[in-house]
Amino acid sequence: MHIPLPDRLDRMAQWLRRANDRPLVGFSMGSYYPLRRYPRGAARLPDGPVRPEDIVVADYLDDTDRLFELHERAGGDLVFSAAPFLGLPWVEASLGCGVVADHTTGSTRSTPPSNTFVPRFSEDNPWVRKMLEFIPALVQRSAGRYPVGVTLMRGISDLLSALYGGGDFVLRMVDQPEEVRAVVEKLTDYWIAFGRCLLDALPLFHGGTGSFFYSLWCPGRMIWLQEDALALLSPALYREFIYPADCRIARAFQNTVIHLHPARFIPSQLLAASDLAAIELHIDHDGPRAEALAEHYRTILAAKPLLIWGDLTEADLEFVLTRLPPRGLAVNVVVE
């Protein structure tokens, strides 16, 4: 069923306040993998190292319209958002990491730089300039139909993994904790400056901000944080090195939403007690099912809005829609 945009915006604002009287439901259509999600744009990318000049913004505009139309046909409560191409590790690239496109898998990855030096943030960085180049082009193409929102910004644990390579950052936390603390402070400063630069360039859409991929919108300004590499950390290492940085980021913005995967350690209690505006917790295809994550869902929903995104089975969907508190709950189902 197609729900008018003003009604969806109102429902999303209610969700952020945990004032919705039923769970919000939306759908993610199309491939999860970004090079397949944006085939026309990605066609120009080489299979291997990518440079900023390999990215031609105009190539991504038709793909964006197609994804918007898919989203609208699917219906639901959520709001599609365009964004600078989510298939690139923008923050890592601007820090000096290499970028490699893999057309076989449909994704990109970063490669470690020659050193872990964290530069001062600059809008003159070629990768930052390229990211910002997307915004006016997407705004013009949208013509008021959909917001142009924030893009992929991996969090501090992810940036440490990119700088040190794989899981080596965990060993550095144990062997050289003072070095890692200093790098975390610089990365957090850099992340906040990058996020503010992005938000300053984005026009508000009906008084609010959209987000890449997950179809969220909220009144005012919103930024999106993720901590995928948290899966490699113990509770003690996360609490000591990463949680203070996540809290700094949450305090630095009007609304900060964090993305997590259901790893063995999920810091739901810590994040529920933070200044985050909302929490998104994936259901992965080969990960734990919704009922197994119920304790984390309820912990989050007692304090924050929760978005559950991913490969929900019928059993997962029935559980989250009938067994969880509805206020503050939204569900985004990946469908064929």
C-alpha cells in the first residue's frame, strides 16, 4: 500500500520520539551489494584500485531514481533517501587508505596506508571533494521527491581495522594501548569534522535528514555511525577504547544513529545508556534469529528507538511484530 510522503514523515518523527502506536515496516529492494545496486555508476569503476577521478557522479543518478521507484512500489512506512555513493569507504579513503573495487563480489574494500598517521580533516581532500560533488547533482535529480542524506561513515573500530589491517588493531590495543588511545582520539576528531562537513552540505528535506540505504528520516540533523569491527572486540576492549569515542560522536550531533551486527558481543546496555538517538541492529542471513536477540531488542526499546534491518524470515517477522513493544520499533525487511 502506498502511504503519502507527509504521513510517512510524521510516522518517522513519532518513531524517533517512541510515540508510534504500532511498529513501522518498510522494505529494502534490490541487491545488498553496492556495485550491483548501482550497476550504471559502477560500470566505470576499474576492477582493482579506484581513484577519485574514476567516479563520475552523473553515472549514479539514473540508478538512484530506479532505487527510489523500487522503494515506492514496495510501499511501507519508511522514506527512501539518496546519498553520495554508499559503495565507497569515503572516510578510510580520505585518511589515505587505498580503495579496491571487486566486481566479482559486487563490493569495495579499503587497503591499509603506509602508516597510521591521521591527517587533519580538509574539504580539499580529493575524496572529500568527490563525495561532496554528489550532493548538488542528487538534489537536482530528486526535484523534491526524496531527501539527499548522509552516506556510509564507518566507525572508530572500523577505521582502526582499516589503518592497521584486519584484526591487528586488537593486538595493538593489548600491546600498545597508549598508541591506540592517541590514534582513537585523532580518528574521533576526524570523524566528527567529516560528519559536520557532510551535514553542512546537505539541504534539509521537509525539515529533516535522510540516511543512506536504511530508509530512515528524522527531523533536524542526523548522522549515521557504524561499528562492524566491534565483532572482534571483547567487552572490556570495547568499553575502554571505542565506547568513549562513540559517546563523543553521539554528543557532537543532534541525532546519531548507530549500526551494529549481531556479533557474540552486543553492547546493548551501554548504547541504550548513551546519547545516541537510535540504534539499528541487523539480522544477518546466517546470524542469530530474532527470538535469540529479544533480550537486546527489549533493552534498547526501553530507552531508544530501534530499527531491525535484514534478512527476516516469516518467523522473525512474526516475532518482532507481535512479541516486542511497538513504541520505538521499526522493521526494514530485505526482500527479493
